[in-house]
Amino acid sequence: MARTLIAAAIGVGLLGACATPGFRMFGVTQPCDTPNCPIVEVTVEGNPPHLRASIDTLLMKHDNQNANIMWKLNAEGYKFQADSIVFKNPARAATQFSLVNQTDNMFHLKNKNKDDVYAYGYQIKVYEIATGIWIPLDPWVVNN
């Protein structure tokens, strides 16, 4: 019972943070207030392999509409595929993000950024070329 209450309290706290303008997610937060956001560098590290992104949370300035967001993969033997950037709420994300281009080592989206403050959780999937097995990472884009 006590564990359930603690888990519920933590969950409520995290949800409250997501609804708060200016909140800070875990990891590296990078603001984007220009037409071209800083490039998110994605690497594969360790054994077993795991992903690391140079930016965990991209914080979009509200009036920065139609900004370019790019992910660059720097990992020999791995590639991006069409589903390598997938938002957790695809219906809502479809109103904000559009694909510009995708290659084996680059993924490029445009963020309309025309909604209210909203934290878009998404998943990065990088595929091992030899096996087709993918490795996930779960960062954020916050329209502020």
C-alpha cells in the first residue's frame, strides 16, 4: 500500500512538471529560438549498446514557428529508418510536426509550434544494419 502511494505521488509530481511552463526534464535541456534548432547528435555506446543524445529536451520558444529540428546519427553500423523518430501522442504531434527529409544518418522535421505549452515525448530508434534490431531512447520536444 505504501509503495503504491509513493509511486502515485511521484507520478503526479512528474505530470505536474510536464504541465508547468519552463519545467526542466532530466538530462541536457537546450533552448531553440532560431529557425534552425541545434542539431541533436545521436550516438550508440556501450555493450550492450544503448543510445545517447546530445540534447534530451529541446525547449522551443513559443514564437519560433516552423523551426527545423534535425537529428544526426554518428554510429558506424547503425542507421535511421522511416520510423526512427516517433512521437508518443501521434495524433497531436501530427498537427505540429512534419517530415522534411530522412536518410540513413539524418532525420529532419519541421515544428509548426502553434499550440499551447505541451511536452511532446518521442522515441528515437536506431537500427543495427547487420541484424535490423533497433535500440530506443525517449527524449522530449517542449513547445513553450
